[in-house]
Amino acid sequence: MTVMDKYLLVVVVFLITGIPIAFINPVTGKLLEHPIIPLFYASIGGISVIILYSSYKDRKQKQKDNLKRRSKK
């Protein structure tokens, strides 16, 4: 796990904790009458972007590794 992966993991944890905060008042613990919808969708969008970026980065790394392996023969 690289340093960038660790940073992304921390960001994902913060985004995941933001989802319930959009629906629950942190002070009283009761459900909000009007949930904070932009916070909810921003959290979902951020998590999606991080997952897509991680899979893209892994795919590029696998392609590079396969190219190295093929060129050694």
C-alpha cells in the first residue's frame, strides 16, 4: 500500500462518516427534518471518484507489469 493509497483511504473514511451526518443532527442525535442532500451526494460522488481512480491506477500498473514480463522473454 503506497502513501497515496493511505491518504485516499483516510478521505474515504471521512466521506463515509459524512453520509449519516447528512441525515442525523450531530448535536442531538435525532433525524433532521430537512436532510443535507448536497452533503450526501457529495460523499457518494467522492467515494465513486476514489474507487474509479484506484481501479484505473491498478489497471495501469498491471499493464506495466505485463509489459515488463513480456519484454524479458
